[in-house]
Amino acid sequence: MESRPAPRVRQQPRVRPAFSVRPAFSIRPKARVRREHPEPPVRPERPERPERPVRPERPVRPERRLPDPAVRRHRRALQLCFGIPGFALATWVTRTPDVRDRLDASTAEMGLVLFGMSIGSMLGILVAGALVARFSTRPVVITGMALVLASSGTTALGAARSSAPLVAFGLLLIGAGMGLSEVASNVDGADVERAYGRPVLPALHGCYSLGTLLGAALGAGGAAIGLPVPWHLAAVLLLTSALFVLALPGLRPGLGRATVDPAAPAPAGRRPALDPRLLMIGGVVFAMTLAEGAATDWLPLLMVDGHDMPASLGSLVYAGFAAAMAAGRFAGGPAVARFGRPVMLGSGALLTAIGIALVSFADSPTAAGCAVLLWGLGTSLGFPLALSAAGESGPDTTARITFTSRIGYVALLAGPPSLGFLGDHRGLRTAMLPVLLLTLAAATLSPATGPRPTPTPTPTPTRTPAPAPDEA
């Protein structure tokens, strides 16, 4: 059955109305006017930040390793060996008026008795270097300390018997013992300093100042309670002997001995007395030791006669000087490690000069008493640092330390009497002016105490050979 197509439907024509009604308003939305926004200002391009420099990595601080236990025991033994002579000497100094009364000696006779210490010191310092080079430091330290201990017993016996020659002999023993032990102990101290890798000698000399303080305090106490001089010195003998027995096992053998074959030729280099750098170090030692000796011998009298202080206050001012020296020596090691020897020696010499200038020119006793602290603090590091520099200035450490120590002892023994002669004619305040000038000179010589410069090898020029002539 076939499918038929659907019939087409005719569409009616669209009739347009006769009229059209338009609304009063158009409901067609207005076309939005596109507003053109102004273009934003062009920001200037930021300059590229420079790359931060790469910080170098901090070097790892090596651990502070302690040296060998034998070196540490040696250091503790040296602390006692430095403190015992200071204790014994200060005890004697504080009881000098009582000894003079027991001897019934005049001022001139007492001066002859005290001269025994100067003779002993010169003898000890002259032979100490040769003895150390031959036998090493340990036997020399033991001999020197034995003489120091024997001096206490000898002076006690001389005071008990009212014998001036016996007291003078006792002072000769303590002078010789201190001369021997100080040179050998300084050689040992330089060796310990190298083992530790930092300054040690100032603290060792601080033990001497500490012993001086303790001896002066106990001596003043014994004099205040009326303790007889023989019993006082005998007690000091027992105490110092016990301390030395404790120090004896820690002293290491074999240090400082000369190992050069006598038949071998002498090593190259200047002798100590001909080395200009060592002579400049010796000048520093002379000035700073003279400043220390001038204060030790004349400071109480300078305060009493020059500034009208009572005798008790003058002794107290000297105690302040000794305390400032001890504090400077104990606290000086870290400062030296940070700023170096030349800076500390130069600033110490200038500080000493300021203190001496105030003591000499200031009319106020209070200002003069405070200036003594500057004097002691500035002088404290002079001798130990100069000895350390002398030991590093050349190959023969023992000979150089001995040579420098002799210069210091000459200043310590000959300088104060010369100042006393000048003070007898011009006054003690005027007599300190040469010391002031010498400390200023020491400040200018302090760069010589720096580390020894290492010679840099000079490259040998290479000569290029001339070209060979062309063969014909």
C-alpha cells in the first residue's frame, strides 16, 4: 500500500493594521558606552638587586686542648716557686724595723746589712745562666729555693742572737736564691707558655705579687700583735718549706740545658749582647723594672715626705700598688692574647708615665694616692712580657732570658739608690722625673717586643738563554 504525501496547508497572508500604536517611551535598553580608561602609568622597572655576597663560612674554632698533664703539673709547681720568694721577702721587709731595734743598728749600719741582699742577687743572676745551660733548670730552681728557705732560718737566728753579720749573711742567701730561681723559673715559664700557646708568664709573676701581698699582710699582723721576729721567721720557714715540698714533684727535668756539642762550630747569629732587637727589649726591661723598684723602695717615703701623709697611710698606698700589680698580672694574659705584646707594653708604659707624673706634680694627696694604682697597673706586665719577648727573639732562649734578666736586676739594684741620692738633693718628687722619661722611652721601644719576623725567601731571577746565532 503506497503512502500518500500530506496535503499542503496554505498560509494566510499577514494583515497589517491600519495604524500602529507606539509607546511614549522606548523600553529598549540603551547601549552601554564603553568608557576608555586611561592606561595606568608605566612603573619604572626595579633595578635588579645585587646578589648578596656569599658570607664566608666561619672557621671552626679548634677545641682548646689542654697540654700534657706533666706540663700542667709543672705550671702549678712554678706558681709556688714564684710565690714563695715573694712571701719570704715581704715578711722580711715588714719586720725590718723590729730587726733594726734588736740589732741596735744605726741607719748607716742597717744600710750595710741590707747591702748583703744586693751582693747575693748579683752573684745569683751572674751564674744562673751558665748553671741552667749546664745542669738544666730543675737543679737550679731547687738550689735557689733552698737558699731562700735557708735565709729565713739564718735571719731568725741572727735576730735572736742580735748578730748583724749573721742577718747580713741571711739576706745574701735570699738574694742569691732569688737570683738563681728567678732566671731558671723564667726559662721554665717560657717553655710552659709555648706548650699552652698563650701568655702564661704574666700570671706566674702575678703569683710573686700575690705572695708579696700575703707576706706583707701576715708580717703586719705579726708586728701588730708583738710576735717576736725569730718566732715569726721560723714559722715562715716551716710554711714555705711545706709549700716547696708540694711543688718539688712537678718540676720537669732537662729543660734549658744546652745540647750543642762544644766541639761543633758556633751557630750562626748574633750574640745576645750584639742583637739590636734584644737590646731594645733590654731597654724596655730597664725602664719598667726601674719604675717597679722605685715604687718598692721609695713609695711609702715619697707619700710621707712629699705629700704629708701619715706613715700608716703611706704603707697602705704601697699595699695598693702591690695589689694593682697583682691584678694586672693575673688579668693581663687574655688581654695580651687579644691585643698583642707591643700594644700592652706600650700602653702599660704610658699608664706608668701618667701615674708617675701625677704623683710628682699633683699637690693633692688623694690624687697622688689614686695615681699610684695607675703606676702599679702599668708596671705589672713590663718585666714578664719583656722576658717572654726576649725568649722568642733568637735561637738561644736561655742566654737571651739571662741577659735580659741581668739588665732588669741592674735597674732594680742600682736604680733606687741613685734615685735616693738625687732625692736627697732635689726631693723625692723631683727624683721620679728620670723614671718618667725612661717609661716614655720604653713606650717608643715597645714595637721591638712583637713576634720575630720570619724571613721570606727571595726568588732567584731566571735568565733566559740568548738565541743561538744562525749558521751561515
